[in-house]
Amino acid sequence: MTDDQKLTYEQARTELAGVVERLETGGSSLEESLSLWERGEKLADVCQTWLDGARARIEEARAARTSASD
């Protein structure tokens, strides 16, 4: 498991917001901007993984509830 995979959704989202803010304010070198962009992409992937997992859990719970009421 990589360090990024150990991040909670909230940690990844907070760091991603900071990356976006730094990119929006500008003033960084091209190399730094590219590094920030790459970090942002990784953090967005972490967030998406968490959201996909949450969606799957909700769908499973709904399916279980529907099965139980049949």
C-alpha cells in the first residue's frame, strides 16, 4: 500500500484543495506547476477511489434492504 492509498478521503481532499489553490494563484515555475498538477491528479484518484467505495457500499445496503423486504 502506498502512502497515498493510506490517506483518508478528507486528507486527500484537503491536500487537493491546497494544490488547486497554489496552481490558481500562479507564480510557480513550470516545473513546480507540473509537479503540483501531477500531485493533484494522484490526489483526485484517491478521492475517486473513496467515493467509488462509498457508492458501492450504499448500493449493497440498498440491495440488502430490498432483498430483506421481499
